[in-house]
Amino acid sequence: MPAVTLVDVFTHDGRGGNPCPVIADARDLDAVAMRAVAGRYGHESGFALPAEDAAHDLRLRFFVPNHEMEMCAHATIGALWVLAREGRLSGETVRIATASGSVTGFVAPRADGQWTVEITQPAGRVTPLAPEPEAAVLAAFGLNRNALADRPIHNAVTSRVKTLVPMRDQTALNALAPDQVAVEAACTRIGSTGLYPYAVLDRDARTFEARQFPRSSGYPEDAATGIAAAALAFGLLQDGLIAPDDRPIRIFQGRAMDRLSEIRVRLGFADGRAIGCLLAGDVALAEVHQAQA
């Protein structure tokens, strides 16, 4: 088994973040072995492979304990950070092939010996839920509509569909205790890969807090979910909670898990139209498990 580097991605003040096992050279692993790594660690894991065409510099695969994922933002950022740490990147701009399409990473050294990593995501699509599917989401949380803020529940997508649920405040958000079976049923009903309830912390400062309850990853909650944060940024734009500019949006996640994390999103515009975004976050090394003989 190749070496596994465990990193925390989207940390806040050096703590929290989403744990992510990364294998920087996964050429000798098949899908069964990759899924076994994810199962052993209990977290979504990233596997770096040589590119299969001239349009990309490398290929990434992602597995949770239950199955393969098309794209994972925190594992992409974590993998690029590990590859930079090991001197495996040929430049600061990295073209990455994933099962959901091409992603560009930007990796820059910092004065403290760490690296700043940003990755691209495409423009989001945001669709309000109709009353019947909305009821399935509310049932998963054991809530009625009056418990939410007066904004729509949206399905929003950049790489994967996430369901944005507007909570009245941070306290209500962190009191949620959904039934996992009901979450999976609701997500299946509405074509979503996870419920992403959120609250406004400071609208002027563009700070928000969220939680992620995935459909069927093999664990009930995520400490930090970049794909969902990107989807939320486009939902906030559609609902008029942020101005249409490229100032950073800060999304906190994981407080209820005692792993407070911070995800940064910058929307990009051309001729007044949102054309995509950049996801960024800090990474911390947790431990390295050396290759087994």
C-alpha cells in the first residue's frame, strides 16, 4: 500500500477542517483498494494518478466508504497541497481531470512554508423546490416551514446538487438533529446529494454558517464541504444576500461537530454575469502513514 498522508482541509485558525486521506501516487491501486482506504479512515479520500491526455497535468479519483464520487473539493485542495509538499507539481497552475470534468488548481508558496490552494468550479444553477419536495426536506429535519427564514429552499449545483435550507439563525442551525434515513430518502426524492442548511452570520461581512448532511456517504455529517459552499454562494447571489462582485464569501461549517471549519469562495463575473467561482481554504498536516512493505 502506498503512503497515506492525512490532512485537514478548510481549517479555521489552525483547527477543525475536514479530514482527508490522500495518496499522492495511486497508480498501483484499483477501485476496490481505493474504496478500502476510504473505509479504513472513514473519510472521503483523494487519489492522484497520471494524466491520460495532454490537456491535463494529473487525474484525481475520490472515494467515500460507500462509493466513488465524481468530484470532491476538499480532497482536491488536500491532494494539491500534498503534491506541492512532496515536490510533485511542475507549476503553480494545475489542470486536473476528474469524473465530473476538468478543474484548474492554483497553488502558490507562502512565506510561512505552506501553500495557498484555490480550485475552480463552474457557474452554479439554482432552482427553488416546489411545495411537495420541500415537504420531504422539512420532514427530514422534523421542522415546519415557519422554522425557516423567509427564503426559498433551493437545489443548487456546481459539480453536484446540494439542497440549500435557510435557517432563521445560527442557534437553530446547530440544533438540527435530522434522521439519517429520512435525509437519504429526501435527497433521493429531490435529486440531491446532500442537505445544506445555512444561516446568515453577518450579511455585510459576507459571513455565513452551514452544515452538510450527505445522502449516502457512509457518515452522517461533514465538517467542511467545498462543493456545497460553492453551491451556497450562487444561492446567496440569487436571493440577493450578497452583491454581485468578487469579494470573498466566508462559510463556516462543522461547529456542531466540534470541528469548526472555514471555506472561502470568490465568484467570478464577465459582463455582469457569474461565470464560475474559486474555492479556497487552509490545510494542515495531520499525519503520514508510510507505505507498507
